[in-house]
Amino acid sequence: MSLVWSQASVGSTYYARIFASNQIGRGVTSDYILAVAGTTPAAPSNIVITPITGDLNNGTGVILSWTPPASLGNVTYTYTIYMKTSAATSTWSQILQQTIGKQMLLNNLVAGSTYMFRARLFPSDGTAPSLFSSVVSAAVLDFPGAPSQLRNSTVDVSSSSISLTWPVPSSNGYDTTPLTYNVQLLNCNMLWVNLASQISDTSITFRADDRGQPFVFGRGYTFRVRAVNTRGIGPASLSIQVLFAQAPYPPPSIMMTSADLTNKRSATVTLNWDEPTFTSNLPTTYAVVGYVNGSTTASIKQQTAPASRTITISGLNSVSTNYVFCVSSSNLLYNGTSSTCTESITVRGIPVAPATPPTVGSVSWSRDVTKFGISWSSLAFDDQNAPILRYIVQTKFITSNNATVRANGTPFAKAANYTITSPLSTFTINNIAPGSYAAASVSACNVMGCSDFTPYTNFTYMVAPPPAPPAPLLTLTDSDPSSGAITLQLTWAPSLTPDDGGMTSVYTLETSTSSSAGSGGGVGNWTNIKYIRYEDTLRSTPYEYSMTLHFLPTPRRTVSFRAYATNPVGMSAPSPVVNYVLSVLPAPPTILFMDVSITTLSSGGGASSYRPILTVIWHGDQFRAAGYIVKAAPVSESGALGTWANVAQIVGGDVFRAQISNVTISSRYAISVAGYVTDDDGAFAQSGPSSTPKTIIIAQAPTTTDLYVHRPASSQFGGDRVSLEWQPEPYTGFPILHNLYMSQLGPSDLTASPLTLIQANISATKANVTGLTSGTIYTFAVRAVNALGAGAMSVPSEPVYAIQSPAS
């Protein structure tokens, strides 16, 4: 039998006994038992898994922490931890028990494995345990591996920098977050110090040591690197020692400055090179090696004295052998690993002479000069397969007509050598005097030298050229002054047709503008405007050619024309000059804008005076006008026009603006503009038609104006105010202000008061008047004023009766 009593207080101690009873009575009481009231505890909550971090000596495991139940009473409990792996065959097993605390350390776990944990409370009195907590899981982290092959990628002495690189470690310690790295330097106290911490790249460049001092040239520096993950800092890589020094750069170029390659058995070359752009400020020596016929194995090795940048290499004794020479630089700390090389140098002999002597091509003429053309059989390569670089042509000239003298080639009136770049195999010799005899021979050259000259050609007679053509005749046949079209006709003699030498003539037309009619243009002022070939002149009418030319020169200038003929022999004298005078007057301008500006002049204490300036802008005929005349005429109040007078002369057909100061204030003027042309000497000659006149007023006192009163339909103004407006004044040349006047007639007054100024210098064209008295009749007037004075008073406004607004 059993009994559950639910009124006990958790944690309280109770004594209990039991007895039996029946109808007769109660039996003997049992012995006392001691019991403490309790309850089933809640499971632990908020279990958190934290990996073990810190030093490498720490074990591989995790730290479990949790939150105990809110109330445990007076009963003690044991925390029991159960664990299993993520493997499918794994089962829960009890691993730890402890009676106090909120966390426990689980060590010696397998790194990289995933573990699951749960917890349970067991009361010390043997009552029922708590439920299991929620299951939590985590992968056990390890420290990252050590980076391997830490390398010194670059030492740059000029910028005081050391660059290091390393690969990613083979193990990241099962951490999913990216690795970072600590780069350490072994300092002078033989302690490793971080020179860079938690960098994300696998390379870095340092420009100073751990004390911030630049690296010292020639000193060794020891580095290592360690990877960092969530677990902590992994083991260090193997350290490397970097010598802060640098090999010199190779010379920027190497070249052959001289060579003796004519002796096939003992050729010699001299090489030199420029100083490297970087030498570490140490003595630099150079090693020169030579490679033969494309071989990668050096067959020539020579070293220079320190700082010497030239070397002579002899004993190049292989015929038709290609050599490539390379130079590298070294200093006390480093041998150069790179070098600069020459292009291929070939040891060969000199070429043989061209196979055949040169032959005479043609004899021609140009401007009284005879040309002698020759040609020969070209050689692309010599007997050693070396390219021909040039030919040398040797010539003889004599004037004797004796065949024996010509055969012997002496005496020479002239001898000359000409160098021709290969692959040309023809040559033309100029400036040979007509009537002489000429002969030539040729030599071929390559890098080794030049061949013998070929035998001379037979002497060729330099035929004298025919005479230059006569001058053509040029005539003016038609003209159109309005369009500037001029028609000219060119006529020449039949002797200008092609001669026996195959020459044709070209006719050149020239033009010039002169300073006076009929002068035909000044020397050096002629300009070519047309070339007419002989083929262009084959027309139905023989020996004539007509052309129409269009000009837009400066009007009233003399335009001159002349022509001459040329052929390959020479140039004729010019034809007689044809003159034509253009006299087209410019079109009338159009006035676009006029404006007046006024300057106030101080009078030293007296009344001020004013100086008006009238600006006129127009559009004119810039192609025909040499300038413009601006005219003005006074205009009366009735509009009558006075006498016109010139007030400005503007030079230049493209200048469209004038400023006129000889005008009078308070005057009205009509303005007109006309373009003009000049004579051949540039002086004024004639005006063209004038523009349509435009009228302007030069700064006057303002006129009267009309005044308007604004009031509501009920003639009530809110009891004490009225609005006034008037027309703006026309232009006067000065800023316009307004003065407002008022007259009033009260209920007891017999006559209205005079107009009295109530507001002065109003820049707007309206005003408000306040403070009116009910029952009073008001009249208003306005007057415009400027710097020259006041205008007439406006007509007074109609009477305004002020009425008090009724009370509400």
C-alpha cells in the first residue's frame, strides 16, 4: 500500500508513522520514518560548446557550459554528461559527473570529429532524475598547420624593402573561417617578435625592422610565419635568413663599336656597354660570354676588370660563323643572373664585284641640266651569303672629243663617287654639263668591306637639251563685277607642242593684288592659282585655252594676271600682265541695337554734369566693305529731320560696333550706317548705300504720367487706406523715381489744402496710402524725377471719400 501527500513544502523535513484500525479500535503505531519533501528537477538549459584555445600545449577538446534549473531545493544533484559522435553506429555514453559548477572541460577529443552532448540531473536522495537537456553538437577544432617554404621573393635595396611570400598551410585545423598570419622577426635579443599580425594575404613587404629602422645593407634578417585560426596560433614555419643585398642590374645595352672581320682566320671585335641603372653602390665587374651558331653553351668566356665597360675579343676564326655576345654584372655579394646580348655578328669575307659592268640607261634634261642614268646587275648576297648593304658608283667626265683620249679615260674634267643604299641597282647623276662625255663603274659592299670596281662603261655623249618654250599670250575676254567672275584666254605658239625628246609643256597662271592700277603686282607677291597641262589644252580650237575664275578680293583693288610655260628643260619668260579693277560697293548694313550710357562728372562742389555715350551695333557686308561711316541727324519734337553729319568712321569690314560721344543730353537723333570702299592706296574712296535710320533719345527729364486709384466697389477702404498705381515712364537715359502728393478737404473745411509731398523717391509704379480720416475727401497726384529734373505733375486723381467701416 502507498500514499501520496501533496501538501508538503519542498525541502522541508517530515516524520511519518502508520497504524491500522478497525471497528474495535486502532492498532499499535509503527516506527517513525524521516522524509524530506522534494520534486523532479528541470533539465539543464542553454548548453554552450566552446573550443579550447590558447597555447599549443593545451589539449584538443571543448568546454561545456550550461544554465542550472531555477530551483533545486535543499537537495543536492549530480550533473551527468552524455556524449556520442556523429557516426551512425555511435550510442550515448556517460562520460562525466560533477556535483557543483556550471561548466566542465572535455579533453582528448579527436580533432575534426563532430560530437553531440546532453546533460541530466540526478538527485542525491535517489528520487527520479531530471529530463535530458536539448542535444548540442560541434566539430572539435585543431590548431592550423605551419606554412611551408617561406620564401624571400624580392630584396630592393633602392627602396629599403624585403618582400616575403608563403603558401597556405596544408591544414586549417578544421576551421571554416579564413586563416590569418603572424610574420615574426628574430630581433637582436634573439627573441621572436611580431613584425605583422593577423594579415590575410600570403605575402608582405617590409621597409623597416622591429624598431622602425630601415634595413641595413649587407646584414642578414631571420623571418618565420605562423598561421592563426579560431582555435589559436599554429606552429611556426621553418625560418629563413634574408641577406639585405641585391645583385646589380644587367647593362641596358651592349653593342659592337669596332670590328676587324676581314681576316677570316683571326677576326676581332670590340664590345662596350652602358652602366647598369642599379649597382648597389658596390664595385661592379662584368662577364662576357659568346655563343656560336645558336648554341646554348658558351664557347667564349671573358671577365673585365672592375668598373671596366669595354672588352676586345679576338680569335674569331670560323668562316661564316655567327656569334652572339652577352654581358652580365656582379658585385661582392651577388653574381648577376641575367644579361644583355648583342644581335648576331657574322664573320665573313668581302663581296665579289657585280657580275657585269653598269650600262647607260638614258640621257634627259631638266632646267638646262643634263641627267645621266646608269644601271647594273644587282647582287642580293655576296659569296659568303652576307647581305649587300650599299653600292659605290664611280664616274668619269671628260670634254675632249678625241676617241683615243676617251678610251684612255684621261684627262678627266670631273670625277666623283656616289654611295647608293641597297637594294637599288639604278642611279641618276645630275648636273652634268651638256656636250661632255661620261662613264661609270660600280663596287658592291657588305659589313666586311667593298669589292673591286667593275670596268668602266663606254663614254656617253651628253646631248644638249632643246631651248625653253616661248611665253604664252594671256587676254581678258569677259568679266562680271557683280559676281566677281573673270574669264581669261591663254594662247600659245605651235612650237610648244611636244618636241623630239618627248617633253611636254605646263602653263602656270598667277595672280597678284597691286598697290596701284596697272603695276602688275609687286615682286614676290605673285601666287600660283592654276596649272594647265598640255594634255588639257587639246581642244577644238588649237593653241587656245579659256578659263573662268571667281574672286572675292577687296573692292576697288587691281587684280593682275600673268602666265608662263615650263617644260623639263626650263621656264619661259612671263606673259604680258592683264589687269582688272573690281569696284563692287558693299550692301547696306542693318542696325541691330542702340543704347545710351551716361557718366556723372563731378564739378568740385557745384552742380554735377553728365557725359552721354551712344553705342551702335550693326551687321554689315564684311566681304566688300573696307570700313563703315556712322552718320547722325537731329530730330525735332515734331519729328522733323535735321542735317546729316558723320560722327564716326570704323576701319575694317568685320568691325560692327561704334561708340559716339559727341551727342547732347535731352536731344533726339536719327542714326544711319553705310559701308565704304578704299582706293588702291587704302584711302577712303566711296560709300555704299546707308542703312534704314533709327531714332533714339539721349537722356531727357521725365514727362508726365497717368495716375490710377484702386478701391473696392463699395468705395470703402477699410476705413483708412487707398492703393494708387501709375504708368511707367518712357526711357530718359537716367533711372526714374516718383514723388507722391496729396490734397485733403475735411468736413469743416471750405477749400482743399494744396498738394503736399507725402512719399518721395519711389522706385516702383504703385504705392499704398494709409491713415486716412473718415469723412475727409482726398485728391492725389504723382510726379516723375531723374538726375536732370522733375517732370510735370500728373492730372490729380478723382476725389476719394474716406468712409469708416461699420462696426461689427
